Amino acid sequence: MYALTGASGQLGRLTITNLLTKIPANQIIATTRSPEKLAEFAAQGVIVRPADLNDPATLEPAFDGVTRLLIISTSEFGKQTVQNRAAIEAGLRAGASHLFYTSVPQADSDLSHWLLKEHAETENLLRDSGVAWTALRNNAYTNLLPGILKSLIDRNKLYVLGGDSRPGWISREDCARVAAAALIGGNHPTGPLEVTGPEALGLAGLTGRLSDLLREEITVQVVSGEELVTRLKAKNLPEVAAYSLVRIVDWLVNGNFSGPTDVVERIAGVKPAPVDEFLKEFAGSKDTEAFVPGAGKAS
Ligand SMILES: NC(=O)c1ccc[n+]([C@@H]2O[C@H](COP(=O)([O-])OP(=O)(O)OC[C@H]3O[C@@H](n4cnc5c(N)ncnc54)[C@H](OP(=O)(O)O)[C@@H]3O)[C@@H](O)[C@H]2O)c1
């Protein structure tokens, strides 16, 4: 029996969809805070159960019968370690012999980092669990790129914080393929797996690629965090969202990323989606706010 938490989220749904192509529906236990959102999977025979990582009493009954458990991380910073500890303990009590967890690149490289800290703490809990474990260290989602670029580009200029990190962009769909394949796969070595796309590219590097695709010159302007917040607010982003995006941008340009690795091909047996696919999506939806109309490159 294969169980997952967070089943109604985007990654959760994609993972179930992948599992359904490989195993019978009645071997999948989809746990979520919102079982009603998974009616279409329940209709196919998937076992849907309520579970809330903030309510430990819900977890053991939800995992009843599980052999391999995938814990999908939440974005509730400050609560994640407590949530994951509850899930790990309940999974073990329910009989899980292999625990999987969606982590972040190089989770153990900076224990004071706002994003890495709780993922590293969770990996330590997994290490101490006494059973096999796999941390799926999913790199930055390429799916987020069009939205990020739209927020950062203004009149053919990318406003960004200084830093030369190069994330190994991976699509959420490829992360789900890896999660499903790992969950039902053979014996993976215990430990972390750096799950990346096919190439590592910084935001500034992506801009050059985008310029070529658009036939428009996009230049890069490095600004301070405060200036970026001001610019984002001027683009009608609420203050909280602006600060949160700046934190993400700081991670993208200064974070510790691995890659590229061959994990997608090795575990899921497919080639990961190229970054250009998502740049083309952005290029296809270019709007007048981000670009100066008619400023195309001479051909
Ligand atoms: N690599 C990246 O670039 C990147 C980017 C964004 C997020 N992430 C991480 O990857 C995770 C999955 O991504 P996604 O795109 O599927 O996110 P999403 O669509 O926003 O889904 C959020 C997930 O969090 C779960 N969740 C929240 N609070 C919970 C609670 N109290 N108990 C149990 N589950 C809870 C939700 O489960 P239910 O609603 O079904 O209960 C859902 O699966 C995120 O939660 C985040 O930790 C990674």
C-alpha cells in the first residue's frame, strides 16, 4: 500500500495520476485535509482519507495499512518540522517500511537558512527513523518561472537581486513522475536525491535566453531588496506577497543548488522538460507592462 499526504495539492494530484498508470487504484491511500476535493480519484477506487499534519490524531488512522509513505511538505514555515515529525511517527506506528519526503536542494548546506532549516531537520528525523528513507530534493519549479519573470520584468528590464546561483529548474510534472516512480520502485539507497531538470540556469542567464526567444533585448538591473519590494508593490503586488517573492528571488540568485543530475531519467525513465518550454510560455503571454511595445531586435 502506497500512501501520500497533501494529496489534493498540485504535486499530490500529479503524483496520484502517475501512480494510477502503474498500480491498481486500491493500493493508493490519498490523505488530505479536504477529501471532498478528491472525489474524482475516489470514484476510480483510490482510498481517500482525511489527514491534517497539524492534527496528529488524524494521521495514524489515515496511514493504516501503509507500506511506503510519501510526506509532501507544506509551505507553513515554522510548523514544518513539527508537522513532519508527526507524520513520520504516525507512519512508523502504522507500519511504513520506507518513508519519502519532498525536500529542497542541498537541504543540509545552511542550517540557518529560512527555507532549508526545517527540511534539514526533517531529513535528520528521517535519518533517525530506523527505516529506509528518501528525501526527494526537488529543485526550483520551472512552472513558477513565467509568473516570476512577469513580476520582475518591467519595460524590457529584469530587476533582480545580485547573485550568481543557478537553479536546476524542474517541472512539477517531472517531480511527480519521480515521486511516483520512487514510491513504487525497487530499492533506492537511503538518503537524499537531488531532483533537477536538464540544465542549471541563473535568472540573469535566463534573460539572455528570453531575449533570443522574444527577439527583444531584455537587460538586467541589479537592485536592493527594498527597491525590488517597492517595484513589486508598484505592480500592484500586496506588501506581504512582495516581501515573500523577494525572499524567493534571493534564494534563486544566492541559494545553494545542485545539478543538473540524471535523477529524472534514472528514476522515472523520462527526459525532464527543458527550461525553454516555460520561457516560451512566458514569451507567448508577454504583456505591455513587462515590455516596451515595438522594441524588437532588428532581424
Ligand atoms: N520546488 C519548488 O520550487 C517549490 C515551490 C513551491 C512549493 N514547494 C513545496 O512543494 C510542496 C508541494 O508543492 P505543490 O505545488 O503541490 O503545492 P500546493 O499545490 O500549494 O499544495 C500545498 C500542499 O500542502 C499541503 N498542506 C498544507 N497544509 C497542510 C496540513 N496542515 N496538513 C497536510 N497537508 C497540508 C496540501 O495538502 P491538502 O490541501 O491536500 O491537505 C498540499 O498538498 C509545497 O507544499 C511546498 O512545500 C516547492
